[in-house]
Amino acid sequence: MSESHVAKQDENRKNIPFMRYGYAGFVLLGLYMLVFTHEWMIGVSNLGIALIFDPFDQKVSWSDRPQYQRIWLIAHLVLISSLLIYGLFIR
């Protein structure tokens, strides 16, 4: 392998796992708050913060992303919006 190829692989390994760990961490924290502590709005806000940490490759523009990635992120956003509306107005 060439030296530049190894450097590119190292750069990708540094960025993507950090974002995935951040995403997974906030999702788990949000679910923990919702299920075990019953802190509804804190759990919803943690799930919303998870979207900041895009778990997919951020260098790819929205229109160039695969369909499953767009569906995943939109479904996450719809879930957050639904939980927020439920927490504010119904609960």
C-alpha cells in the first residue's frame, strides 16, 4: 500500500467512528431517560442532539446519499418531532 492510501484510511477511521459513537451515545442516553427515569423532555432532547452527530459519511451531500440513509435520518427526525409534540401537548 502506498503511504497516501494509508493516510486516507487513517483519516476516515478518525472521523466516522467518533460521529457514530456520539450518535449512538445520545440515542442510548435518550432512550434511557425515556424508559427508566421517565424524564420525557430530557430524553427527547438527547434524541434530538443525536442528529447533530450524523452517523453516516458527512462528506457526501444529501442528494448523493443512498436512499436508506435519507430514510433513516428523516424517520429519526419524525420520531423526535412526534415525541416532542406528545411531550408538550398531550402528556
